[in-house]
Amino acid sequence: MSAATLMIQGTTSDAGKSLLVTALCRWLRLQNILVVPFKPQNMALNSIVTEDGGEIGRAQAVQARACDQPAHSDMNPVLLKPNTDVGAQVIIQGQVLGNMDADVYHDYKRIAQTAVLDSYQRLADNYDVVIVEGAGSPAEINLREHDIANMGFAEAVDCPVILIADIDRGGVFAHIVGTLDLLSESERQRIKGFVINRFRGDLALLQPGLDWLEQHTGKPVLGVLPYLTGLHLESEDALPRDVPPNRYYEDGKMNIIIPALPRISNHTDFDPLRLHPNVNLRFIGPEETIPEADCIILPGSKSVRSDLDWLRLQGWVDFIHRHLRYRGTLMGICGGFQMLGKKIHDPEGIEGDPGSSEGIGLLDMETRLAAQKQLRNVQGTLMFSKSAVAGYEIHAGLTSGPALAHPALELDHGPDGAISQDHLILGTYVHGIFENPSACTELLTWAGLKSTQKFDYHGRRQASIQRLATAVSEHLDTGKLLALLKLKLVQS
């Protein structure tokens, strides 16, 4: 018997779809229901390696954690990783298919739908409930042909839909009514209710609007979720917006800056630093003045050579050399590690036009990009402290050169990365390296922090997921939610 299925769609991007799916997954799991997340199509540069050796969006991995399940490629069968404004790397059921321009992929979606439905069916055959996350908005009428991300999927599997809208953006009633107006009659009938997200204030003042909305649409408001201050969930794609501007340069804290590369990937690597009580972390965008810092981190990139050109145009390369002369520290992760070498070669045009680029030249090594992507979960130790590390590799480059004779990590499969002779520069291919509290402490000490405390990032994330489950219990009509899923809780 196939699982009960419920889909969450949003009036806009960042309306709270990922949040609500995570919340429902944990709430249902706490009711001893075997639940699993699913996102048919995701466009994101934050990804993770699954237990079956595939690659999916980071948000689905968080949702899997909320279900107490390991991340699996079937949870996000189509992942699009943009490498230009009009093209992306297409990943099907965890493995790279190739690069496609938007118009080519639009035609390919009819084929991709087979993978989507196959993955969904495998999950539905093995779980009690599937909670599905849409992408963007179902009202994007230019993308409705061959849709596999929103209503096209909902109609294919015949599941009910909840529409979530963000009141903090303003215009929440227009967002909801406008979305309904742009749907077909069968799609409108599929929406069984609304959730209002990120509400601040007195709910009594909102009630007349909720009453009007129910009367106007004939559909119920299933609840109003409050604005949960301090909540942390890994971002699906966009850089975090919630870094208070006055945190930078507080006394006694380490100042770390990261260039906000045009194709920055896996910036969730730095969430443990962004939340760390001893760290002030700041992403520096285009045309911003680059501030002095204790440590610079070059992040991952989906287009290493073009992002390296951007760094030069923005003045970062000269700034990095001066930073090192003053004994500041520098770290590169994945694409950022590749940038530290002398050359980056892309003879097959994996990330753009074929060719080679000069690296920053700080480590004696070169990288050659190849079609075969390295995907693996890893564990090991830091070479300079023997602290345990765990993370994952997602890269299409093979790096070689004398610099690798001084690795930064010793992993189960062998050495990784490099550390300079003066110990001011460290590079690694490992994402998630800051999540282990001991490794994070040792890396911050290496970077120059005199006194630091261990920060339990995993505990913070778990606490946030639990807060979401509590919010479902306190603010949503759980009876109606269960009715949509045709479930009845067994009283213990």
C-alpha cells in the first residue's frame, strides 16, 4: 500500500516551504509515524552526499534528519546546480547527467518526470507518509508546461496541497489570492488550506483578514506560524540574511570574512562559524569594501575559474597577499582550495568555456577539472591536532603538486588538502569540516583565536527542528492535517 502524501507549495520563493516540511516531518515522527521528505526538483548550490553515494539538496538532508532517516538520492531526484545565468548542471537521482541550458532542460523535463515518479514510488512503498516540497511558486505560468516541481507533480500522484505564504514580506492576502487566480480549476481544488508564516504581533488583529480569506476562497486557514527568532535551519540556497550588522568587530571575537562569490556553493559549511559565540563572520558582496580580518575563507564554487576572475576584479587577490604579509590566516574549501594553487585547467569545459586560468599561486599545485565528480562521505583527523573530522566531498577536480606533501587532513581513504610551510594557509576538499565541535575549536585556534569554547552545532540544529515540531502542535490545526493524510493517531 502506497504512503499518504501531502505537498507544501509556496506563494513565493522563501515563503517557508522547507521550514514547514521540516516541521511536519519532525511532528509526524514524534507521533511514531514513518515519514519521509521528498522534493521532485530543486535548484540549489547547497548540496550533500547521501548514504547511497548520490548528491541532493541540503534542505532535503535536513528534512531527512527531522524524520530520523539517512539522506537518500530518492528524496530529491532532480537537482539543478546553476553554473551560469542561463544554464545548470543537471543531477538525476544523485548522479550528474551533464550541463544544460534552460531551454534544453525545459524540453528534458518530460524525461526527468520518469525519474521523479520512480523515486517517489520507491519512497511511497516504504513509508507511511511522504511530505513533498514544491519549488518556487505554482503560479509561475511560464514554467507550467511539463511541470514536475509543483502542480504537475501533485496532479500526477493525485495528492492534496497546502499553500504557505510569508506575512513578514507584506501583501500576504494578495499573494494567496493571486496565486489561486493563476491556477487552473483542478489545481485550485487541490489546495486544501493555507498556512501563514512568520507572523509577529497580536493574532487578534490579523483575525479579520483570516476570516475574509476563508470566506473569499472557501478554503481554511490551517494555522499561523509565529516568527521564530533565532531559529536555525540550513539555507536551501540563498546567503543568510540574519547577520546583525553590529556584531562585526566585537571585542574578544575572531573576525572572519568570506567573499560572496557569484556561484558560491555549500555556504552552509560556515553555519557553525556564523553561530559560534567566539566568531564574527561576514560575507562580503560585490563592490563592498573588504574589511580587515583575522582570517579569510575562500568558499566552494560551482564555477571556479569565473569566480576567480571575479575575485581579481573585486580586489581580493591583492588584499589576500597583503593579509598574509600581516600574518593573517587563509583557508580554502573545495573550489576555494583549488583557487589557492598555480593553475586551474578545464580542458573539457566542465564549468564553462574550455581553457586554463592562473590561480592565486599561494600553494604549489594545479587542478584539472574532469567529468567524473567525486562524491563521498569522509572521516579522519586534522594533521596538526589529531582532532576528529567528518564531512563530505563534492568536486570535479583532481589536484596534484608538491603542496600536497603537507596535507591538512588524514582521511580514511588517504591524505587531503594542504597546509603551507608557515602554517598560515590551509586548504581542503572536505565540506562540513566545522560541524565537529573539537575540529571547529582546533581550526579556530589554528586561525588565531586565542581562547575559544566548544560549540555544539548539531545540538543547535536539533533544537531548532524540535522548535518547529512544537510550533506545529501549538499553532496549526493538527486534526485537519491528519485528516488530509487520512491518519488517526493511536492513543498510548
